[in-house]
Amino acid sequence: MKTVRWSIPLALFVVLIAFLWVGLGRDPREVPSPLIGKPAPSFALHQLHGDKPLSTAELRGKVWLLNVWASWCVSCRVEHPLLLQLAKAGIVPVYGLDYKDKPDDARAWLAQNGDPYTASIVDQDGRVGIDYGVYGVPETFVIDRLGIVRYKQIGPLSVESLQEKILPLVRELQK
């Protein structure tokens, strides 16, 4: 009787330790997105340069990246040189989502640091960012020809994330 009384709490403790062990072993940057494999949330927002709107409907039929950034974002400065190199290489169009930012500040920041974006759209109130499940900036999404989200990078892009995950996926989707 005493063995049964202690075995259930002991078994629950072992299961709890196993869950903690698995959880602590995971990379916190790899938060699974519920959007993976689902249609990208649609938007129709004004572009940062000019007053012309850009919508997800216009991007159908091509593989593209959506990079969420802001002029006030310190980590965005870290990934910016990689975005400039990616734009120069012309492998995939990169669209910017200027998140919760003042358009004048964003335009000045791009003028000073270079503009890697095919177009950048303004999400001043952050509603589109919420639709995409943005935790913070920067974040980058790979979206296929059918408008399906195929990958989400949380945090700044790195050479490793581009070479090992994003660019191979883009090349596969472009076939």
C-alpha cells in the first residue's frame, strides 16, 4: 500500500523532469509558428516610399521574404548588412514590414544605412505584425508562390541561418 502511495508522485516527478529536460535543450529562437504551412495573412498597406499600396495578392506567383524591421530596432542593425548582400545577389525579393515605426524615421534610417527592400510597407499600428505572430523585431518569413508561409526566423538573420535554412528552402521553392 505504501509503495503505491509513493509510486504515483514519483512517476509524475520523473515525467515532469523529462519535460523540463527536453524544454531546456531546445533553442529559444526556434519558436514554432502556427503559420507554417498556412496561408500568409493578407495585407494591403502603403509603401514607405510613395503612397502606393502593396498587397499580398500582388506577390502571388513568386517566392519572397518578408522581413519585419524598425528604425528603433538595435538587432535590425546587426542583420542589415546581410540583407543588403542578399538584395545585391538578387536570389529572392525581400519585402520589408516597417513595424510600429514613424515613416519619416524609417525613411531616414534606410537612406543612411542602405535599402535592401524591393518595397517596404508601413505597419504603424502593428496590426499586420500581430496577424503574422510577430514576437519582436527583426523577424523574417519565407513565403512560397501560393502565399503559404514556409519558414519563420525569429531574431536577426545570420550567415548560418541564411546558408543552412533560408536559401536552400528558397531555392527548393523556386524550382
